[in-house]
Amino acid sequence: MKGVQGLIIALALAIAGGVCNWMYLANQADRYERVGFIKVNVDEIRVGDKFKEEHFEEVKIPRNALGNIETAAVKWSDLNTVVGKVAIRDYARDQILLHEDLRTPPTLPLNKLIGKDELYFWLPIDTRTLNPYQINPGDMISFRVPRQGVPTPVPANPDPTGLKPSAELGMSATDEIIGPFRILALGNRRGSLEVAKAAGQSAGSENSIALVAEYRDGKFEKKAARIIDINATTAMKGVQPLLHPANTK
């Protein structure tokens, strides 16, 4: 009887030991399993250069140390999708290629980029009050329209990144702010300036801006109708653009 009990205990210990050993090996395997990503293997890649296979080599990172790299970086297994694309920025040796580095200029017509109940309209840009090279399609913009005959002192430190109360912006309480609007295009540019340059596209004249607005039952929404009327009477002279923070919707 004692022999049987001893055998059972020994078998239980063997099973427990096996489970512990399996868990240890599984943990070690996860620790040392590696995922390959694309790393620059030359001293320099310049913006506008076409990616070549010899520009890159594989860098392997332990899976348990990946963090968010796995979603942000391009895997080595996708190298064939990278070769032939154009660099949209400069690279130095040992930099890891990111998915956002593979952007290409938009090719869809503008009317494919708006919703069913939206229209886009164009406004002129006064480059004395707005530098188009500092903004991109997708940014949100509003417009300050001063009331006639009301003095509007210029603030010492204007903040064009958000819409603060008019007193904080050095505006009269009677000034009108119209917006926000989503920018669809600047001249013929529909993406960021660096992407356009990398693709060899000429920005051309960016003295007009395409904005998106709701259009229902044959009518623009109020803010769009208002700024269109102002443009018709003033050609946007004296109207000050105000750029919103990047997370504005």
C-alpha cells in the first residue's frame, strides 16, 4: 500500500515538474522570440530618393520588448512593398522605417473626399495674413471678421492655434468668428507639403483654399453661407484666418 502511495506521489510530482518546466520554456521562448523590422543600412537617404532593397537590413527585436513598435514600424516581411516608393523625408543609418513614412500624395478627385451631404467651396487666400506652407489639408480653420468702424487693437502675443475669447485675442467684442471648417486643399495641394515635394509635385500657386461644409435641402449651413457672402462683398480683405489645434474636429 505504501508503495502505491509513493508511486502516486512521485507521479504527481513528475507531472507538476513537467508543467513548471513547460511554463518556464514557454516564458523563455516568448522572451527570446524576435520580430524583424526594416532598418536603414546606408549613411543617408535623401527626401525624393527611391527606396532600394540595398538601403535596408533587418533588425530583430524581442517580442516581449516590442511595445507599440509592432503597429508603428514596417516589418521586414513587407520589404517588397517598400522598394520603389519615394522617401518623404531624410533618413540616417539605423533608423527604423515607420508606416507613416510610406505616405503618398492623394490621387482621388476632391468630390470623392467629401460626404453625401457636403460640398466644398473655394476662398481666396491673402498671403499677408496666412502662410499656406504652414498649414495642410485636414487642418481646421476659422475666420475673424472685424465689424466696420470698430477699432481692433493687435494683441502683443497673438495665439492663432485656438479660439480664445475675443478680449484675450485683442478683438472687439463685436468681432465675428466664423467656423471651423475642414481644409480640403490648398491650391492644387491635397496633402502635406513634404509628401508633395517627395513625389516631385510642384505646389504651384496656393492663393486659394478649398473648405468643406454641410449642404442640405439646397442650402449651405449657416457658417458656410456667411463666409461665402463675406467673400462675395469683400474678397476676404481684412478677414483674419485662425488655425485650430490639431485635435479639433
